[in-house]
Amino acid sequence: MSIYMKANIKLIKKHRNYSEEFKRNLVRDFEKGKLSVPQLGRLQSITCTSIYQWIYKFSTFNEKGYRVIEMKQSSVSKLKDLEERIKELERTVGQKQIMIDYLDKTIDIADDELNIDIKKKFNTS
């Protein structure tokens, strides 16, 4: 293989055309916070400049004339942190609900078996 043929192969590999559907899917992944622009670029071997152009062209959130700015901490890690916080809060609420149900049942048993009306005594104090 000659040097000239190697040079042509490299040029052919660098120039790729992407379908509009592919571009829209990439923008959709960005908008959902799944991946940042640099992550998409590395994953798909596409320049960030191209991805930003597609965002400006196909994004439902970004209007023309406004710039997309990403913070250092990627939106993906922020989303994961928020999802973890939601799970933690849901666990806490669930544990509290179990405790409330247990105490209500205990009060009902005390009322039925011991004839002690704890709710009435508690509410009147």
C-alpha cells in the first residue's frame, strides 16, 4: 500500500455524515441529562462543536441566540445524586409510615384489651 493510499484512507475515515434521526437522538440524550456534550463526543467520536451545532438546530429547550453552557459537574452526576436523594427520602418516609402504622395498631390493641383510650387522653392534654 502506498503512502498516497494511506493518506486517502485517513481522509475517508474522518468525514462522516450522520442522519437527522441520529442527530436528534443525540440531542435528546443530552436534553434528558443522560450524557454531557463531552461524554457524547467521546462515546461517538464526534467533535463537541458538531454536537453543539446539532443542539442549537434540534433542541426543544435551546432557542437560537442563546448559548448552551455546561457546568464542570456533568448533568449526569447531578441527576444520579438527585435520584439517590429521592430514594433515600422515600426510604425514610416508608420507615416513618411503618412506625406510624405500628403505633396506631398498638393504640388500638391497648384500647380493645385494656380499655385504655390513649387517643382521647392524648388529644385532651
